[in-house]
Amino acid sequence: MICSSVKLATRRCFIPGRARRCFMVIVVVSLTSLWMLTMQIIQVRPQTHLPDVQSKGFSDHSISRTKSPKVRGVGLADEAHGGSPMDSPPEFEEEGTKLHQRLLKGEPVYQMAERHIKDTEGLVLVFLEMSDSGRNLLNILQSHRFNVKVALVHDSVWPSLTRDDDKGLFSVIIFESLRSYGHLSSVKTKVLQEYCRAFNVGIIIFTQPEVTSDFNQIRNFPLYIDQHARLKDPIVNQSSSVPRITRSNVRFFGNLPGDRWTTFRTNHSTYVPVMEANLAVPLQVVTHPDEKAKLNSKICVVYDRGWMDGIKRIFFGYSSNHFLHMVLVLDSIAHLTAGKLQTDLDRYVLIDIDDIFVGKIGIRLKASDIENMIKVQGEIQELVKGFRFNLGYSGKFFQHGDEEENAGDRKLLQEAKHFWWFPHMWDHMQPHLLKTKAKLKELMLLNKQFAVDNNIPIMKGYSVAPHHSGVYPVHEDLYSLWKEIWGIDATSTEEYPHLRPAHRRRGFIYKDIMVLPRQTCTLFTKTNFFSEYNGGKPALDGTIQGGELFATLVSNPVNIFMTHMSNYGSDRLATYTFKHAFQFVNTYTNLKLQTLPPVPTAKKYFELYPQEKQPLWGNPCEDHRLMEVWAEDKDCTRLPNSLILGPQKTGTTALYTFLQMHKGIVSNRPSEKTFEEVQFFNGDNYYNGLDWYLDFFPSNKNQSNVHIFEKSANYFDSAQAPKRVKALLPKAKLIVILLDPAKRAHSWYQHMRAHDDEASLQYSFRDVITAKPDSPKLLRELQKHCLEPGKYATHLQRWLTHFSSRQMFLLDGEMLKTNPALAMLRVQKFLKIKPTLNYSRLLKYDRQKGFYCPVGPKNRTRCLGKGKGRKYAEMDYESAEFLQAFYRQDNLILSSVLEKLNQPIPDWLNDHLKDF
Ligand SMILES: Nc1ncnc2c1ncn2[C@@H]1O[C@H](COP(=O)(O)OS(=O)(=O)O)[C@@H](OP(=O)(O)O)[C@H]1O
């Protein structure tokens, strides 16, 4: 009960304007924890002297006996140092006896199992200060695909910590700055504490080296800090339980970055040193070598097991910028979430050499380079289980070097069995540039014949296109010919969804071909010598030894690296790079490097990331790299400017028809299957790809003022559509028509009957809307499709998580029926259509039809087809009553959504609300 009250408190507390009330709630619910509330958040640096540990010659991590008044721990060692537990407890205002006894026995004060721990969503909440180190931290987290929520520590309103159903949202909380963490307001501190205890959530705190803390002790706890240290030769503590990916007990020899490290001192057994390092300028005070070594060793990452106050924390004495910190933060998250947020230790590595035989004279491979590749491949096999170089060949360029290089080509074919091979393109041509499918086929067949003629052992099922052309954006011919000629199941590209940022690259499956993201290894076609590496060899070593390449290997369970032939010749950058990178990973981490053939690698990838199987098509024109690999005849001026989302039976066809009466507005050509609707974003048509969609629209290249729109009435209630529309048409204007949901449901039912739908003919409208969970499946299905789209608030809110309210227009469906001229005026204003068309003379009420219809020649009306504006009996009173109640809650939320959006409340909704 206390827990749920706490959750309530934590949620409410983060609602604007509730701070005062929230404080009251917390005070009420937290009686059992009152003792904690009395603890000071931070002990501000006193005017008196700090306990001067060093000058007093304290060994190791023990601290001065001049302690805070509340915690009288003395000289105890922690588990890392094999000493006895704490002999004196903190002074608690409540529960003192019990806690005291527990501490005397060396037990944690808080035992999580005793409390009712609630589940969390698995998000990571990061409190940032928007500094460079914060951005770096965010990069690390995003590279590991953690679901991250960023908040600014100084914002007066923090995000809600719990969901509406009181489930905790965050599994771990990270602060970029120790100083800010220390200076949290008392209300924020209390809420955070309550949340962390109720949900067993740990906190990670980094130090911003550029910001000096004005305190020397963390709260009132026996954890003291020293600042401005320069450190070197770090080592991760073997007996700390935090390291997992990080290999412990291996010293990294070298300076730690910067000269403003914070180090920690403690003598309490709740604290376990995780990482230690030596002072870069050693202290000379003590002469005995053992004492000196201890004195010079400082704790720079420390784990608080939460024995004091029930909250686990890991303190880092610097930002996340050092490679050990980068890995340790992952380990910290894994540890604090008891493995809930952790990846496997397996890392799959595939090194493609895309363009064997392609290269100018002077930078091609010689026989000795081939021998070196075989030798290094053997050495890498010691580091990476099953490793092979994966060679992509373009047959046309065989023997295009000088004499020595041609001997190299021949040597490569003689030694072909040592490697895996995959087909590139015969003449390295980019598929999207080829005018016809037949030409592409011809080139593929030539390359295939080359493999047959030269006994090249092709590894089945994998290919890569030159310059990634045709892979993304998808070039249909490439996919279909890859299947037909080579039976391709997997490929890779750097371009999906975009080249940058690299950590956001993803995979997808299209036409049964698994497309994997490729990683950059910082070697490029033009980088053929160490001296040509940007920054030279020191920079290359930097990327290997904890830099970008190391981070890539740590971040990605599946790594496919693109390299080029010439990286393996000249002074052999590539073999040097990979061998040393793998050595470094094996030395400082527990990751298990291995290589699988490409297709099993791809299967592994989608086992790990099944959510990526479905592609998300973006707009190629928003990324010049994508434009470069998109065929010239494709153009994004065809993409619609606006969409009518639906829902069905609200008058979408009338709006679609009226809009097209304007000369400056065009829609899609009709579909054979779904008539005026394309139905791309909501269902399986999406897997036909972007080319398929574009084909419905006229090119707008030469008529820039034409407004293109599309209407598909079932986009509105589709779970998939909002994010898909956002990806392709982020600036689109969206129109939703709102008609009384009860009327809409009734109209839909009549529509189904008119189309001879078996179930709707069998069951009455009342049967359908009142179907129960144990009703026949057919009936329940019908009910779902009849009623669900009418939950307007639910669907609207989903769209509003992807689009700004300024992009959405909610048109009153009743107005469209009864005053279409006014409705069309409002729609044109929203779409910014010029010139504005006055529909009052273009639409005329048709008595027989009972609706407004466009006026044709001789002033005759040309009404919508018989399927729109049907004649049927009115809904019975009981059904109307039932639906009124059914939609009550949603309609109530709808009215507040409309209010927030500053949109008028339709009359039908006002009528509903009157009953509340
Ligand atoms: N001017 C005009 N002419 C004809 N019909 C009109 C018009 N304006 C709005 N309506 C209402 O539109 C309802 C059909 O909605 P949709 O076009 O959205 O249907 S569909 O989802 O495309 O099938 C249709 O529903 P029914 O009356 O049930 O047939 C009409 O009520």
C-alpha cells in the first residue's frame, strides 16, 4: 500500500503546478521513511579543514576519523579489501534498534526482498546539463539502443516517473553531473528517493570535470570526494560485482584524460571500489614503498550497495569520455537493473572487402599482400573465433594492374579457398544508374560466369551493391535480380535510415532479403596509407585503443565492416587496424568475438532485433547521400503534401471529391483494388515499397504550385500509420473528420451490409455493438471494426505523439454535410491553398440525395455514388443509448484534447458532454 501511494506521489509530483501538493502527499506516504527525509542532501564544504587523509597517512581508502556527526563508521574495510564490516551504524531517528543490530551483524540495512518491489518499463532516465560530456553519454546509451528519456536537471518540472497504471517507467536513473545531483531541491530528492526505493531503481552519477563541486562529502554519508586529480594506469577491481563487459584486474597503462578527476574516499562497507587509478604526480610524503603505492592509488569509480538508505548508486569520478567508463556505464546499468538492461557478451564480426580487383595501378594488391592477408587472417582467428575475410569481387577488373599487381590477382585466385567470396557488380556499376533491368541482369550474369570460370568459392546468399546503390532507397530490379540470379538472402548498407549518426543505422527485410547495417571502421577507399589516415597513425591507434572502432565493437552485437582492396595493400592499414582492434577488445573486455558466414549473421541480427524486420521508408530527398543512389526518374515532388486520414464513413469521399474541384489540387490515380484510396501506410501495401507508392501520383516537377493529397480512410485508426507517415512525410498536413462516433459506427455497419458482408447480414446492429467476449469470433471481429475507429481521442493521441498539433486539422463531419462551403473554406485555409475557392456556388443541395453535390453543366448536380449517402432506417433508441455510454470516456478525453489544441468542439460532442 505504501508502495502504491509512493508511486502515486511520484507521478503526481511531476505534474506542473503540483509541487506543493506533491510535497504533502509524500510526507504523508513516507512516514516509515521519515528518518531519511531528515538527512541532509549535501554537506556543503565547511569553512573548517577537510579531513586531510593524505597528510595523516591513511592507507588505501580508509578515511579520517573526523566524521560527520551522524555516521560514526571507523576504519572498516569493504568487500573489495576483505576487511570486517562496519561496526557502528548511522544514527536513525526511527527503526534504530533493528537497523543497528543488522549493521552490527554486517548485514545491509535494507533488504530489498523484504519490500514489495514493483516492476519498471525498462527506460533509462538521463538528467543532462547539455554539455559535451552529456552528449557523449547520450551517444553511448543510444548506441546501445537503450530506450532513453532525457530531462534537464534544472527544469522545474521533471518528467513523470510512473505510468498511469502506476508502473514505474525508469529502470535506472543517470545524472551527468555530481554537483547537480548534490544540489537537487529537497522535493526532487525526496521524490527520487521514494521512487528508487519503491521500484528498486539505482542511480548512476557522473562527474562533469569542468564543474567543480562545492562539497566534499556526498550527503551525510561516509563518502568523501577529492577533486582536480590527474590520474594514470587505471584498473578495474576484480572483486567488485559491477564489471561484466569490462575485464577486471587488467591495468591500462597510460594517462586518464584531463586533470580534473574526482576521487572517492570511504571506510564503509556499503561502498565498493569499482575502478582505481594512480595519481599521475605521485605523492612523496611516505617513504615506505607499500604505503606509497596505497596512497597513490585512488578510487575513481565507486559502487554504493545501498546498505545505508536502500538506494544503490554508482559514482563516476569523471565524464563518460574514457573508454573504461564507457564500458563500465553499460556494466553499471546491467548491474543496477539485475540484468534487465544488458546485451549478450557475444559480438559477431564480419569484414567485407567490397571491391577486390577494383583499383588504380599503384594501389592494387601484390602477391605478398595476399600472403599477408592469409597470415593475418590466421592471427585474427586466434582472437575472433571462425574469422575469415569476406571478399566481394567485380570480375571485369581482374588483371587491370601492372605486372606485379596482376600476379597478385592471380595469386588471389590460387588462394581463393582461404577466403569467403561474394559477388559485387561485374563492372562496379551502380544498379540504380542502369536504364533497364535487362542490362542489370546481363552484368550479374557476367560476374557469375567469372566465378564459374575461375572456381571462386562463393559463399551462398550474400551480396553488396557498389556504393550501396539500390539497397536503400530500394531499387526493385536489384532485389528481384539478386534473388533470381544469385539467390541472395542478405546484404548490408550504411545508408539505412541514414549514414549519420552511425549509431542509428538499422536493418530491415525487403522482398525476403535481410538488409544489415554496416559499420564504419574509419578506413575508406581513399585511405591507402597510414599517412593518409586523418590524423595519421596516432589517430588510427586512438580509434583502436578505446576510440571509435573500439566503441563500435562494444556497441554493436553484430558488426559488418566495409573495407576496400587497397586498404590491404600499400602499408596494409586494414590488417593492422583489425588485428590490433580485436586484441584491444580481448584485453580490456570479456566480449566474445566471433565470425559467422553472412546469412547466419543476418539471421542472428534479426533474432536480436526482430522489431527491425519491418522497414520504415524515409524521404530520399531529405538526405543528399540517398539522393545520389536514387534513380533519376524517381522524384519526391510526387509525394503528397497532405493526407485525409479518415476515419471511415465520416465523409472522406465527399471531402476528397470537393478538394479536387480546385484546379490547384490533385490526388492519386485510382487503385485497381481499393479505388480512390491507396492504403499504403496502414497495411501490406507498405511492403511494396516507396516506388509503388510514388507511382500513384503525378510528378510535380514542373508545376510547383500543385497541391497533392491522398485520402485513405483507415489510416486514422491504424497503429502503424502514424510513425510510417512521419518517416516519409514529416511535414504533411493531416486532416481528420470527426462525426458522432455512434453515427459513424451505424453507417459502417450499413456499408458492410450493402457489400454483402456475411456477418453483418447475419447479425443486427444491436447484436454487433453489444457482442460479448464469448460471442462468436466473426461477430466480435465485426464489432471491433465497427466500434474501434470511433475512439477518436485514443487514435488522435497516437498521431499527436508523432505530429505537431499545427499539422492536424479536425474537421466537423456534420459541418461537411450541412455547410460544406464553410467546411471547404476552413480546409483551404488550413492547407494554405491559393487562390481560395468559394464553394457556395459550386455545391448545391440535392433534395433527392439529401446531401450537397457538385454542380455540373446546366446547373445539374453530380452527386457522389450510391455508396455514399445511403438510405437506411435510423438507429434504434437502445443502440444509440448503448453507444452514448460506450464512447463516453473517450469523448470526454476528446473534448480536453480539442481544448488543448485550441480547436472548436463540434455540436454533437457538446451534446454528448451535456450528459456528464
Ligand atoms: N456530400 C455528401 N454526399 C454523400 N455523402 C456524404 C456527403 N457528405 C458527407 N457524407 C457522408 O459520407 C459518408 C460516407 O463516408 P466516407 O466517404 O468517409 O466513406 S468511406 O469510408 O470512404 O467508405 C456517408 O455515409 P452514409 O450516409 O452512411 O452513406 C455520408 O453520410
